Amino acid sequence: MFPEEIDSEHLDNGLTDEDRRSLCAMPTLEEVRKAVFNIDPDVVWRWVWGSFTATTISLISKTANPTCWSKYRPISLCNVMNKICTKLMTLRLWHVLPKVISLSQSGFVPGRLLSDNVLLAQELVHSLESRGPEVNVVFKLDMAKAYDRVSWEFLYEVLRRKGFPQRWIGLVANAVSHCWFSVLVNGSVSFWHDNWLGEKPLAQLLHKDTYTMEPVSYYWHEGDWNVPRILRTILMSFAQTICQILIAAGHGDKIVWTGSSAGDFSTKLEWEAIR
């Protein structure tokens, strides 16, 4: 689907040396402050100090009485530290976007309306009815399916051809490749959607198409893992790894930052780690 080599002739002009320096410059205190206070005020960022890239995915109802999956909208609940770094990158990228985004791109761009391209398409189709010596052809493509997946390597190569510095591309790669998430089901973390064995949920690792929505507590018994129930559910090798994870009775899970000897996280240490 994605070409191994990209022809630069089909890409618009990229970034200048000044643009590249501004993207990779050390963030200032004002940038950090702007990134933090630019977060939606409804987000409880002052009280959620969990792990850095941990994200909880929950479903928000679009209607009063939802009856199918299309009536829900997924929302990612991430913590403030992760938001600071990604917001800093977003604010810096904002200044160079006009140089890398085509004028025909209307969706998700401030000041442009998706309806503009809809009206343009209607005018083009209407003009096809005009008789003339020239022949026109229209292709109807399912763009939703085209955007169902993304090749990160292809994206990184496009960024390189656009003139983005390698350091900036590395920051983007770290932001999207070291995240993990859990799925909330009725307020509890789903056992099958938690990341027990790495960065992927258990349901994806086992390629389990039909799974129930039990919470993690369903596999506990008297403060410890219910080993017989787990063994009846998943493979022996996976079950042994999960059962070795200690359960802190009466306490929530604790994330330890391996970048410091004390196990405590700091923005400075994270910035040094992803540079």
C-alpha cells in the first residue's frame, strides 16, 4: 500500500533552517506554562498524577439512550505530564503547518470548513453535465477506509522529505510508540483490555475475537489472583506471567519511574530521556 521510496517532486516545499531550529529548541518556561494552561479547564489535571503515558479510554454517549456502538464516542483520559510534552510539540508545529499542509485540506484546520470541499465537489459534478470536446472522469473513493490504518515509517519518511529535523521526528516517534492504554467498562478496567504483557491489550495478543467484559477484580480471590480461573481462560505461559504481578491489597497500582533512582517522575528527566 505504501511505496518504499517517495518522489520529492510530488511534495510541496518543506521547512527552512529557522523552522527546524524552532521545532527542536529547548522549551521555555513560558511555553510550558502555555501548554499546561491551554488544557481544557474541565480536565482534572491538578489531581491526576499517575504514570506518564498511561491512558484510559472510555465511551461517552452521544444521545440520551444509546442503542448501538455508533452512538458512543471514545475519549482518551491521559495525565497532565503527557499532555505537557505533546502540547508543547503541537504549539510549535502550529507555526509551520501552513508550509506543509495543502490549501485543499479543509478538515481539522482552523479557519477552514469541511463543507467547502463538499460544495466544490458538487460544482465539479454539476460541470460534468456540460457538453464539450473534453472528456471528464469522476472516481468515488471510500476515504474512511483509506484512513483506517497508518504506516508510521511512511509518515516519518514524509516528514523527512518535508524538511523536518530527525530530532523532531524522534520526538514524534516517542510520543506515539511508548503509550499504553486501558479500557473502562462500567467504571472498571477490563481484564482483556489491560496491558498485562507489554504495550498491547491482552485481547490483541491472544487474537481473541469473542471475549467477555469482566473487570480485573473478577480474577481476584481474597486479595490475590484467582489462579484456577485464569488458567481456565488463557494460555499457561501468559497466565504465569500475569500471576507473577503482585497485587497491593487495599492500595491502588503504583507506577515507578525507572529514569530516577528514587522512582519519582519529573518533567526534566522525561525531556532528557526523549531528546
